[in-house]
Amino acid sequence: MPERTVTIGSAHGLHARPASLFVQAVTASGLPVQLTKGDKTLNAASILGVISLGIDHGDQITLSAEGENADTVLDQLVDLLTTDMDA
């Protein structure tokens, strides 16, 4: 299963708006994507789950996905997460 580790670029982390944009991108991909922060792993398509992790600017998370085009989807999600969505 491909995975990517990414450092969060949004100035205020993944609060409601950036988390929503991220979850929408995950859902649109059509692939099951897992998000891991520390020892917690969850379904990246869950807005409540993503927000509950308290992901801040500069935190490192790991994304993993299964399915056709998983590498491409992960690269697109990494691009989104390294962008300051608060700008």
C-alpha cells in the first residue's frame, strides 16, 4: 500500500475549512485513504475524525491509500496539505 508523509502547510492547521477541503478531495478520489497522526489512524474521508486529531501547522501526518491510481491520489493530497489553505 503506497503511503506519503507530509508536513502540514496551513498556517492554522487542519481546522474546519482546510479539513473540509481535504476531506472533499479524499472523497472525490473514490479511494479508501487512511490518515495517521502519532498512534492514531482513521478514515481520511471523516471530517469529524480529521478535526478530532488536532492537526496543527508543521505537524507530520502519514497518508496511505489502496487502489488504482493510489500514488497519483496521494501526490495530489500531499500537494493540497502542503499548501497554506488559510492564505
